[in-house]
Amino acid sequence: MSSAFADRPRGRDGGGTLPSSPSVFIALGSNLGDSEAILEEAFARLATLSDHPLLRSSLHRTEPVDCPPGSPPFLNAAAGLVPSAGLTPEGLLALLQGWEREAGRRPKVVLNEARPLDLDIIAFGTEVRNTPLLTIPHPRATRRRFVLAPLAEIAPGLVLPGERRTVGEILRAWTQDAGAV
Ligand code: AMP
């Protein structure tokens, strides 16, 4: 699996490099229940899928975007992993959806309603999917600051398939754009 880095991602201590570059990136979010504990558990589970130590961002408290009125704020984060042999995008999605249900997520009634756990595949190496079940790279990854900021923390040099700029460059451009959410 190739990964598309303009420079190498930073390790957990923010300084060193990992022996192999993470190529699979997950966005995590929670705005219901004990969000911090729920995200910690999700990080721990994601680590079991990685052949190298999980890259994990800090937790970002963010205001809800495109959510029903009165929705609580979110905790958002990003993780990067080196996929264990045999892990496919579809297999990963099935795992993530199972974990969302285990965390108490109910079938969606209202668009973007509060949820204990939301796990989205942002990128799976250079794989591209456009099926009813799975779109990768995630179509909203570069349009949501709450996804981009944690991702830029762990992989500023990542170039998502179909993009020319790095995640860090896109975030910097957004920071100058008053309309970014
Ligand atoms: P959400 O409400 O954001 O959790 O959306 C869940 C739905 O998005 C599920 O039906 C998934 O099959 C679909 N989906 C499409 N692409 C992705 C992706 N890259 N990561 C996670 N879910 C996805």
C-alpha cells in the first residue's frame, strides 16, 4: 500500500518519525455521552488494526455544523494507522459501524443528530471508492474544519487522492477564509 505524503507524518511525540507511514486515516467524533471515554475506547480499538503505533490527534472541542438546533458540541479527533494485512476499506467500514452501534448509536432518524460515536474513513491509502456504501476519500474531509484540523495535526503532509495540496496547506488556506466551518 502506498501512502501519499509530501513529507512524513509526525509520531505521537510530535517529533520523531514512524518506521512505516500510516496510510489509513479515520475521523472520530462524539457529542453524546462520555465523549472523552468513548473516543479513548475507539482509539484503543483502532490501534488493534494497525501494524505500527496509532497516530492520534488531540481531542478538539468543536461547535456542531449542519446539526439540529440545540445539538451539543462535539469532541473530534483523527487517527492514522498502518493497516494490518488483509484489512480492506469495506472490512474496515463494517468494523467501524459495529463499534458505532456498540457505543450506543441508533439508526439515523434526523440528519446529523447527536451521536455517541461517529467514525468515518477519510482515506485508505490511494484507494478510491464511489459506491452507495462507501466513498473514499471522504467527500467532506477537506470541507470540514473539524475533520481537517485534527488530521493536519497528525499528517500535515498528507495529500489525499484527487488533491494537489497537502492537508496542512488546505487548512492554512481555510484559516484565511472567513467562510470556512
Ligand atoms: P454518518 O452519518 O456520517 O456516520 O454516515 C454513515 C453512512 O455513510 C453509512 O451509510 C456509510 O455507509 C456511509 N459512508 C460513505 N462513505 C463513508 C466513509 N468514507 N466513511 C464512513 N462512512 C461512509
